[in-house]
Amino acid sequence: MRSSERVSEQTMVNPNKPVGKLLVDIDVGGTFTDAIVSSEGLVRFFKVDTTPHDLSKSLQDVFESAVRALEMPDLETFLEQTQVIRLSTSLSMNSIVERRIPTCGLLLEKGWRERYLNQAVSESSLFPLVAQDLVFELDSLGSTAAGDRPAATEDEVRTKVRVLLDRGAQIILVSCAGPADYAEAEQRLRSIILKYYPGHYLGSVQVLMSSQISVSTDFLERTNTAVLNAYCHAAMAKQLYQIEEYIRRKRYTKPLLVVHSSGGSASVATSKAIQTINSGAAAGIFGVVKFAGSYGEQDMAYVDVGGTTTEIGLLRGGEIEYYSPDRANRFPVDLPTPLASTVGIGGGSIARIEDDSLLQVGPKSAGAFPGPACYDFGGEKPTLTDAYLILGYLDERYFLGGRKAVRKTSAETVFRERLADRLGISCEEAARAVMKKAVETVGLAIKRVWETGGSHLNVHSLVAVGGGGGCMGAELARFLDLGQCYLFRQNALFGAYGASGMDITHVYERRLDIPRFGDISLVRESSRILNAAVAETQREACYDMQSEGFAAGDISFELQLEIYAPGSGMTFRVTMPTPFIWPDRDGPGLMDLMAARLGAGDPESCRSCGVVRYFLKASTPVPHPKTTAPGQDGSPACARKRSRSVYVGGGKTVEFAVFEWDLLSVPAVVTGPAIIESTDTTVVVPQGGSLSLDEDYNGIMRIG
């Protein structure tokens, strides 16, 4: 199948208006690459297959589709008119979940090997440790001997690095425990390695230092973060530079911007691989914050069901909850992220029967190639997408708007041979079992996130986005006993949609210890320390953003403080009204601000809270065109296409009315059983449920 036949594209707003400066937001997933190309008065959605071996091919498919859709003479003209290319991706996390990670060698200071290897990491832990036979200790790594311990000799370093290389290490990481000069010690070791194993010898083997990745003073936290970055680095570095090389050849002169999971974006050269973890889903949850505010929602669960993984986040009090990955397994990582959990469930997740005859789904994925069995690309394993097709959720004649051929009989053959016959049930019942297992896996992960949220958390709404959010949303809301679920016309492109609403933002994280920040009697001294640190960070931010072509006068700043509450042991963020604190003006409200965020009734309880670090966001505005569909004249009956038989379990099928999303009038109400589909999104409205669309095509599903 030619790439042009694999593309789903959709015009949304005033396509005949002249094209101005273009914004291109691209979200690269494990199965599909989504894009929104927009300018004032025009928005186009695109979905193409991801080509993991060379992501520049996916971008080429997007660009060529946009050139055709906008009737431009060539790609060079398209890129000349492009103001911003912003890329988010889930590939680094996908590679970790599926354990497609490089072999990492780790050099530690003597006395730390056992402490590193003995961390409480279970088999279910998301992030693996470095293999035991690839973790070596060295004598003191400092530039001088530590106490009566000799400094590591060059011979010792050379010998142990050679063993790591012989054992297959593809990345070498060095982490020193301290004291304060650990960065200097790590640089000394790196210099020794490169002296004896220069670039032409190491080839593609990178030598990384923990001090490059994390500012944490906790050795295990900093080392784990650096190891995680090393695993992500291999998945990202080559691909991003391939993309940059491709767009440079096509005469694009501006920086390629990479979306960070913190909500910012920066050039490839100034980004760390670890900052890109699940950046597409993270961009989505930042978009949900604005949406939640307009609906008056405070506490909401967020799921992004992609092709390979499902990402889970949480809004508390209208603001994003931040987490450290895998904290449930007590694996400390210095990576505050708006995503609480990653589950190996997606449309391409492979279903199988374990030796104990139990059905399992994921974390292995069929990816874009060979993909699910229904793709007819040689896939021989049943997946969640195959299950949806067998159940009747998807129409083989209208998958991606009919631009991608899928075959239901191929899915049924694989399900029958691999699952149904072995379980002694029908093909349809096996498909429903796979769907139920996927819902259970994601639902239990959400409940675990809730358990960390505290008793005052009052979640009653779910936001379900991603390519599979519309198919899973209703069942997931029922599993969680929630009354409603929000869905969007842009569901399947929500990472790109979230990024399209962002300004260009760099986020600077700095450690800063200010105990008793909530004590009003100490506010002047606390403000002096904080303001001096923020001012220095502001100067750095202005330099970075000006080097990327943004004017200093266009830069705005937002300050977030990470607060530790000793009484509860909780860590939370507070967004300050301004980047600097003025004691007389801001001091009296500090305790109230922290109490509201913590959910504490008495502001006095926040007197002992302290600042542990701050995040300075430097932003410069870019246009944000309207990215919703215009309302149509008519009624749901005008959008009714036909009905489709859907298997609902127990040997029963039910006729579901099928509607074309873009032909529905807004506001509109569709009652179940119904399926609402577009060129890239399918939403299942169950019996007893209903879906209300507002003027912006946001959907609120009530669960019967």
C-alpha cells in the first residue's frame, strides 16, 4: 500500500481562506503519527502510519499530505510558510514498556553497587535496573583522593570500560555519590574514558554523566534518573537528528522544537531524552486543564489510550497532579511528570493465553508493522484493535475514513486459532474478553493512582482521549463507577491538539531549600532568597530563547514552587501569581494558597511547609487558531448513516445506530446504543447512555 493511501486527513475550519504562516504540531506514537496543520482560518488533521525505523518517513508522509491538501506547489514552499514545527512522542516510553532498551554499563563509586542493585524494584516495575554484570565500582572518582582512599587510576578505568564494551554495553553511564564536587568527578572519569576510547573507537556508544541529567543531591535518585535517560536516549537521539537532517535538506531553517513532558518545548540540541517521555500524552493533559476550567471541573481522571500504551493523569483542584515515575515501586526518579502511570495497553496490544490458561493483554504490541492481524501485513497475533473490529465497534470499510484497508475475516481467523478455540468460546466472546481485560488493566491502574490522591479527592469524571479512548471510554467509566466521560472530536490526535494550544515554552527546574516557607514571620528572608535565584534563571532563559529566534520583549514568565508538607509527607506544586514575591503584597496569602492546593482546612497547618525546588516557565506566544469543527444545520437524523450489529456479550448482538460526527448539528444529543465515527475517531455510546455535543464539539457522555 502506498503511503498516500495510508493517510487520513480532515479539513475543519474555513478551508478556502488564504493560507498564512503555518503551525505544524506532530505527535509520534508507536502505531500512528498524528498532525495538526493550522493557520488563521484553517485547520487540517492528518494521521499516518508511524515508521519506527526512520521517523523522518512519517513526517514526510505528513508534509506531503499537507502539500496536496493545501494545493501548494512543493514541500519547500510548504516549509517556507511554516512558522513552527513542534514534535511530541511516546516512543521513548514505549521502548521501555516493551523492554526494547539498550544495554547500559554503569560505573559507580566504591560502596554504592549493592545499594544501587538492592533497590526495592519489583518485577512489575516500569523501569528496569542495569544488569548486575554491567555495574562496576571504582575507587574514589574525585580529582583528588577522598580521605585515605586513592583516586581511581586510569588503568582501572580503562580496564573496566573495556569489560563493559566486551559485554555489549551500548551506553556507558558514570555516577558519583558526592560530595558536592560530583559533577567535577564525573567529568574527570569521562575524560579518561574518551582518552583511551575516543569517538572513532566507541562509535555509537555514548558516555553520559548523571550530573548532565539531574540536579538531585540524592545519589540513587540522580543515578536512576540518569539510567532512565540513557534508556530513552537510544530511542530518541538518532531519530530526532534524522528528522532535523531531513527538514534541513528541504530548506526549513528554524529550530525543530520538541515538546517536553513538563509542558514546555525546546530545540533538539537543548533537550534531554528523558524530558520527552510521553510528551504527547503530557501535552494532552495540559489541554484538558483549560477545558476543565470552562466546565467548572476540579478533580478529573485522564487517560490517553494510544496504539502501544495508555497514559494516566489526574487533575486535583483544577490543577495537574505531578508524580515521580514508578513511585509505587519505591524507585526514586528525579522526573516530575503530569502522568501518574503508564500501562502497556493500546490498540496494538497483543492478547495471549498464559500457561495457567489466563488471558493476558499487552504489554507487547504489534506496532504499525506488521500491526494487528486485520491490517493484512503479516500480523499473526490477536490485538485489541482486532477485538474492536470483531465486536462491531469499527467498520472495515471506514477505518481511517476508508483510507486504510482492514479485513475482519483476518482478525477472526487469528482470534479463533489463538484464543477462542483454546478457551472453548466463540470468536466474538473471545474479542469481548480481550476488551474487558484491557479495561480491567487500565481501570485498576487508575484506581491505584486514586489511592495516592488522598481521601479528599472527589473524582466523578473521566477524560478519555487517544485513538482508543472513544472505544474504551464508556466501559472504563462503568468499571470505575463514574457517571460521565468527556470525549472530543480531536480524540485520536489529542497529543498534537494539546501541543497546538501551547505557546513556545521552556521550563527551568532548580533545587532550592527554603524551610518554613509558609511562616509569615520569615517571608522577607524567604522572598529574598527565592527572588535572587529566579532572577538568575530568568537571565539564562532569555539567552536560550533569543538564541532560538525569539525576541526578549515577547517572553513572559510563570513561577511554580514545589512545596513539601512535613505533616502529611506530601509534595505538591503551587503556581504563584507573579514570577517574583513581594513580601507585603504576597506574604499574607501564601499560607492560604498552599492550604487550598493541599486541601487543608486550616492555613496555619502550612506554616512549616518548605520550598524544595522551583520551576520557571519562559514562554513566547504563537497564534492558536480555533481547532474545532463548525456547527452544522440539521439534527442527528441528518448525520445518521446506517446501523451496525455490535456484540454485547452472552451470545447477543444489538443494532447500534451509526452517525457521522462531522455531520451532527451542535449542540446535539445522541442516545445509545450508538456509534459516532469520523475519519480518525470512533466513540461507542452504550445502551442507556447518551452523548451531548456542545458548540465546540466537546462530548459529554452520561453512562446509563
